[in-house]
Amino acid sequence: ALCESFQRIDAARRDISLSYFEFGTLAAIDILQRAQVDIAILEVGLGGRLDAVNVLDADVALITAIGVDHTQWLGDDRETIAREKAGILRAGRPAVCADPRPPASLLDTATTLGAPLARLGEDFTVKREGSQWCWQDAQSRFADLPLPALPGEAQLDNAAGVLAVLAALRRRFPVDTVAVARGLQTVRLAGRFQCLSGTPLRIFDVAHNAQSAQALAANLAQQACDGRTHAVLGMLADKDLAPSLAPLLSQVDCWYLAPLPTARSASVARLRAALATGEVDAAIPVGGIKSFDTVAAAHEAALSASSDADRIVVTGSFYTVAAVLGKDV
């Protein structure tokens, strides 16, 4: 189906130049249309305003946590990045923001467009009650819900945003509490604090910016570990390296650095330099940083150095995780 869709796009584009991502986006839209799906959920992968997915006028738009990433394209502060993300909003169509501290630029854009924006903590609320939680807005309520199967406090905000989307579509696509609970219990997402059982425990997380690294560090802190933590790390050169590594220093005992299998990779020297800045360097023991030619070699070294009580974290990029799992993430 994908190849056939690419052929249709190639025939239709004539002399219009398309990137591979634009080909893929159009192919996805073509396949979804031909399948006559009831609902299509599409992720905007880079910002919003200029992303190929934004060619569609969504019935409802969801903006989750707004962090600082892809700064060469989106800007280097949350206000500027939020303005780019607000590019997915449409006049008169509902939108949801699951960031508890939305930048003013997002709110201003929604107001200017006339896009009704439901905000976490303002228009819908979350109340955690032990191992359960409750979601509520002015018109509906989901009570006694199980916590999301995905670990981390941020996942509760994400889930709350999804329920706000369902609320915005409640008249066209009603979803009951039983279905919501089932979704929360069965949700899976490869490479997001993905734990592989066995000894030592291995954890795969694609965290590659300060915000996601903070979430990873919090998850590691909450997880019991009687031994040491070994981190296999590879990152892209265009990431803000030192701020992305700083949150993990209190959780990692030994670092195994490697380049990624892409021209965009940060060198091992740059990773070492990022770990040697200010307070970051002070937290690393002598001999706590090791260098390797490949992620696979770094992972093997971490395995060899680990006891059954230790844990290994593979992180820094989708490329890093995929290099060990042996598949795309």
C-alpha cells in the first residue's frame, strides 16, 4: 500500500519537488483516506507552523508540554517555540493545551485566531487519588481512572490532554470510562522508559533535550536500584548537550559514550566536553566516562561491567535506542 501511494504521489506532483518526509506525509494521508478511517491521529513532528502534517485542518489540535528543542528551526526560548507550535491551531476549531504553564504567545495566538483553547488547570483539571485519578471539565467527568501504564508524572498531563480532546469531540465520537481505562492500562510506547526484564535491568529512553532528561531522571529516582547505574549515551550534534545531561548526573554512576550512525552525530569528544562543564564534571567519579566506536560496543561494555543488581540506561537519541534494540523506535 505504501509503495502504491508513493507512485500515485509521484504521478500527481509533476515538477513539484518533495522531500522524503513530505512524500511520507502525503502517503499517510492518502492511505488513511482510502481506508476511510473514522478518526486519524497525526503527530506534528517538528514545531507546527512549517511541518508538513500542518497541511491538514484538524478538527481538534493538541499541544502537550512545550520544551526547548530543534532550536535552529523553532527558536531558542519557549515563547518563540510556542508561537511555532500554535501554527497548528485553526480559527473556530477547538484546541487543547496540556502544558500547565503555557507561554503567552500560545494564548495570544489562540485568541487572535478565535480558536477556543482548553487549558490544563484552567478549563479541565486532574486530581490524583492514590493509584487512581479523576479528570473533569465543565461538562463531563471521568472518575476512578487507572494511572497511565507509561511511567512518569508528565504522562498524567499527557493523558489529561487526550481526555480533553475526547471531550471536544464528545458529540461526534463519544467514549465511555471503560474504554478510557482500558486505553490507559494498555498504552505502550517504545523507547520511553521502556524496561526490559532480566539482569541487569535495561532501560531504553530516547530523551534528547533538557525537559525529557528531567523526566528520565525523575523516573530513575523513583525506581528502586541496589546497584550502580550505567548510561550508554549517543546524541545528535544539534542538541543542547550540557543542559540535556545535567539532570542525569545524580542518577548515573558510569557513562559509556559513542557516536551515532549518522552524519548528524555529536562526536565523543563533544559529549565528553559537555560532561566536563561546571557542576556536571564534579559529580562524575574518576574513570566514570568511557568512549567507544559504536553504540553496540558501548552497550556490550556496560553489560560486561554490570552486576545483577545494576541497571543500564540507553539514552540520548532515537538512534541510540535503535542501535541496541535492533529496530526503528
